[in-house]
Amino acid sequence: FTIRHYMISDELPKLFKEANVLYWACALLTFSYEYIDHCISNSSEPPPFHIPRLCFVEAGLALSHDQVQPGQKSKLTIQMPHAGYLVEELITDNFLKYIHNMDCNPMLDPYEVGYEIAEF
């Protein structure tokens, strides 16, 4: 079993794109819940269904640069990162993934617990 990765020049744009998509997805989800809360607070009746409160995993982009040894000068004024990583929070509670990253359709079947949340 070998772990492989792209060359750094190919990998960084992909990591930046994924981190940016995650950033905007979190913002859109927050905006959606704020709008839902606003509509519920201005309504005379609560909605006739349960609205689940979901979240995206917290994540960020970490870049690793080569270290310049004390007393040495770097030959380059701009250093290309040596490696890039998408770091995500560690989830210690129960976790259920409702949709797959490559498909917006629910991963669960209609008879499984949590399917209605995946549909939401």
C-alpha cells in the first residue's frame, strides 16, 4: 500500500479550491439557517416539520515551507511551499455522512435512520 499525491505545483491549486469551496459552503449554510430563523421568528406558527441543524467540519489549509538554517540566507525571495495539507477537525462524537463529496444524492437509503436529514 503506497500513499501517493500530486506534485506540489498540481496539488496546491486543488487544495486551495477545496478549502475555498468549504469556506463558501459554511457561509452559505450559516446564511440559510439565519434566513430560516428569521422567517420562523416572523411567522405566527412554527413550521409543520422539524428543521435539522447540520454543520460542516471545521477545516483549513496548512502549508509547509522549507526551513532556512540559522545564519544562512535563502536564495529565493519567494519560497514555494514544500507541501500542502487540508486539515480538518477531529470528530470524537458519533458521525454520519449524509452525502458523498462527489454526489449530492443521499448516501442513505429511504428506510435508513437519518434519510430525512440527508434529503433536507
